[in-house]
Amino acid sequence: MPSYEATDLRLGVVGAGKIGTAIARAAVAGGYDVAISGSGDVERIELIVEVLAPGARAVTTDDIVRHGDLIVLAVPMHRFRELPGDLFARHDPRRRHELLGGDRRP
Amino acid sequence: MGVGGSPQSVIRAARYGLPLMLAVIGGPPIRFAPLVDLYKRALDKYGYPQLRIGMHSHGYVAQTDQEAAEIQWPHWAHIYEGAAAERGWARPSMDRFQAEIDEGSLYLGSPETVATKIAWVIGLLGLSRFDLAYATGRVPHEQKMATIELYGREVIPRVRELLAEPPVDPASVGTHAGAGT
């Protein structure tokens, strides 16, 4: 797993779809240290991240929660329930997380 | 396999070794270039040869750019009013309509304007097929027939002619209002 020693603001994006990859790409361009996760294994999103958000790291959602200073949930509304209920129990409460609703269509 | 911009859908098409059809209904088509790249890389990864890529976008053809815009605008606005209410999008405006014509995903105008833009996007994304979803909304039957006729008789032959020549960026073709930037 890559080191998270950077002192800059670390952005974590949960969701490697249309919105998540667009945010990751813009954040990399803005100089953020960006990690992104999808559902399932990291291997499943590696190519997507490499091509659509080069410079961002593909990691697990657990890593995002542990290490992100700012977290964006770019997950479709109908799939929010698939996120673990205690997801943010692992998150340092001094850090912030922002909720972003994805596409509302089923 | 038709995809609307989700990278997972593009990967799925490649995993099944199926040709790709991009549905592009708004915004600059260049935004889909990374997905085309993703598709090609994924085909390599799954051990398939490169396959055909097509695209679908909306448009309308009339004798002149102005006539095409005047006929299409109220029907386009009506459709996007509904979509705005349903999906939480911004309400349609004339500015946005014009932006879609100038640099977005409406292939609208005279046969020359539309052919120039189609030939450009084919070159831009390396497409082997372009589907025109002609006449957005409830454009009257006669006007739909007119656009089909112009598309078949004038636009398609002109696109083939343009593709036989070196590619042209519509932004550099200042005389066609529907294809500038």
C-alpha cells in the first residue's frame, strides 16, 4: 500500500464511476493527494483509475476512511446501503467528510 | 454494447469482447475520449483485438442553421424541462441550447454544418459509426421527414466526402454558425 506521509490535504473518493473519477481527476489536477475506491477488489478499478484519473491511487474503501482528510462518497443513492453501516467508526472524528449524492435514478 | 459514460460499463463491454456504442447526449464530445482510451486498454487487457466504436447523439437538419434552430428549440426545451424536473438538472435555456450546437452534442444546422461536425467527431474519437437521434421531442412529422431526407441525401454523402479529405476542426470553420466555438 502506498505511504500516506504527504502533509498536503488527502482526498479520498469512494466510488470509481462517472462522478468519482471526474472528481478524482480534477483533484489531482488541483494538486491534491487523491485516493479512490470502488466496490469490490482494488484490482477491479486499477485500469479505470489509471486511465481516467491518472495520478490518483486505487485503494480499498477502508483505506480511504482511515487515511482521508476529506472524503467524498460518490456512490449512487440506491447503493448507499451497500456501504458498511459502521464505515465512519474507523474515521478520525477530527477529520471531515463531505457527502455527495450520486445519480438519483434507480 | 451501449454505454452512457460509466467506466464500469465500458470495462464490461470490453470484458465481453463486444463493440462499443457511446450515448452522448450533452456536453463536448471530447469528454468521452478518456472512455475510448479506457475501452481500447481494456480490450488489450482481456486479450481481444481492437473493436469498432460508434456514437449516438441528437440533432436536426434543415436548409439553414437558423431554420434548424428555430424548429428544434421549443421541442428540445420541452424535453429538457421534463428531464430537469425529473433528474434535478438545470432548466434548459437558449444559451445552453446554443452551446450544445456550437461545442456540445447537438448536431444541428444546415447539411454542411451538420456534416462538418459529424466528420469532425468521427475523427476526434476514431468512430466507425455515427447514429443521429434526429429531431428531439415532438417535432411535427413533416419536419421529421424533411430532416431524414436532408440527412440521407446531403449530410451522409458530404460526411463521406469530408472523411476522404484531411480532418477539419469545426472551430476553424467560421462561416457555419452551428459548428463554431
